[in-house]
Amino acid sequence: MIRKLIIVFLAMFIFLGCINLDVEKGLNGENNKTTGPKTETNTSIKIGPEINGTITGHRSDDKIYVNGTYLYTPNSILSVYFIDTKIRYMQGDAIFIKKGEFEMLIDCGSKESEKHVMDFISGKISGDLEVIIITHDDNEHWGGLSAILEKYKVNEIWWNGIYDSDEYYQLLQIATEQGVFLRTVEKDDFFDVNGADLKILNPSKEKFPSADTSAIISRLEYDKTCILFLSDSVYGSQANIINAYGNLLACEIMQVPYSGLGTGNANLNILLSYVEPKYAVMTGDLNIKNPSNPVLRDPTYQQLAWANTTVYETFEGGTVKITSNGPEYSIGYQ
């Protein structure tokens, strides 16, 4: 009898150990993408504070001080803008983050939308643009980078270490030749963004063939305010972060992945059950790609409604602004 119980227990243990939410099978093999310019990867990074008027690029214990000249003011107001890129029938993200003198862009929009992005950030940047995150190689996310590099001194570009297109690779090469530090980021990298915490949740060290699956996912937290940036992540990478973080994903505000379209939202209800957002921001356009045959977001809206999540759409109301002093935040159209 005891022997049978031991066998049953072992069988249950093996079964439970095999449970995994990663529904994107076949993507766990070796990375077959080409890696780009030589970069540095760090697992614990802190941006700030001001040292002799300049934030220098050196390591102190587990903290890395990134090149820049902004004043470290951890109690300053946090402002996050999901920019309306204004290009119809096209996706594309450009998210501007400002905290005191620290400024960051998550994606730069498409080449077609670069004027709108440049017009929006003009006057909001004091000194250097500290960081640009390019979530993945899709020109609707990096097409506006060249215009930004021409006008602003950019200290760092963070990327996932994977490229598909020669144009993207060449643009990164140009940036490094201009003195921009190219930093490869991955799961569990942690940054202090002038007093707010920015954690990278995806990609893992084991990169995946799909650009969308390897898109950078990040979580920004400032006291009681939390925003989850999901870029064009699809159900495979969403399952990965659920497996890794579970209920720690909980956030008040969430970017709707993949602009509310396709495989990025096939199992959105599972992600929503962990994040439990009160608000969600949807980027892109009302009628994607083909106005005569629009891609419907009805299933996505239905899942968001079931989760009691209020949705803001840049293509309906314009740029969405989130402002936080830490304990309290506001969200609305600018």
C-alpha cells in the first residue's frame, strides 16, 4: 500500500511540474536571429543620482550610473504620455516618460509619424534625452528614431539584442557611432528611473524566433502607481511573464498588447486575471491597414469589459496622459 502511495505521489509531482502556460509551442529552441552591434548587458541598473553635476557611467556595488546630466529628484512628478501618432491605417507606438529632468521614450513611432512624435516631445525635453527603448524590430516602433537622433543628444538606446532588417541594424550602428550607448536588456533587469522603478519582464535570456515574442515588456512603478508596457507582445510572451511573475504583474494601468489586435489578444483574459487593471490604453488606429476591410477589435473590447477595465484609445481621443505624485495618479486624454 505504501509503495502504491509513493508511486501516485511521484506521478502527481511529475504532472504538476509539466504544467506551463506557454501555449506558443515550438518557440523554445535556439535563437536563429542575427545579433547586432556589440553591446553590454547588466542585471541591476540604477540611473542617478547626480555626481559632480554629471551622472557618470560606472558601477557602484550593484548600481550602474548611466551617462547623463539630469538632476536626480526622486520625488518629482511622473508623467507618461501614450502619443497619438496620427497616422491612419497604421499601427505604431511612441510613449514618452518624463520625471523631473529625466526623459525616456518607449518606441518612436513609424517613419510616417515622426513629425507628430517630434512635435509632441519638442519643448518637453530638458537637456539630453536619457533613454530610448526600442521594444523590437518593427519599423512602426523605430521608424522615427533617425529624426530624434538628428535633433537630440541621446545617451542610451535599450533593445532586445535581435534584428531582422538591415535598415534597423544600420540605424543602431549610426547611433553608436554618434556616441549613444547601446544596452541589451532582458528579463529581470532593474532600473531606477529618477526615483521610479522600471523592471524588464521580457525577453528572457533564451531569445525566440518571433520578433513579437521577444518584444521588450516592462513594468514601471512609482509608489502606488503602476503601468505595464506590453508593446506587441503575443500570447507566448504573455504566458512567459505569467509563469515568471504571476500575481506580481498586478498593475493599475496596462497597455493593451498588439494594439488590441490578433494573436496579441487571443488569451488576453488570462493576462487580465493576473494584472487586474482598472485602466487600459490602446494605441494604433481605428481601422488598421485596410479601411475597406478593417480588423475588428470586438473580442478584445469584450474581454476588457469582462475585466471591468476602462479603455482609453489614442485613435479616438488623442494622446493619453498619466500623471502621478506617487500615492495618487490621474489618467485622461490630453
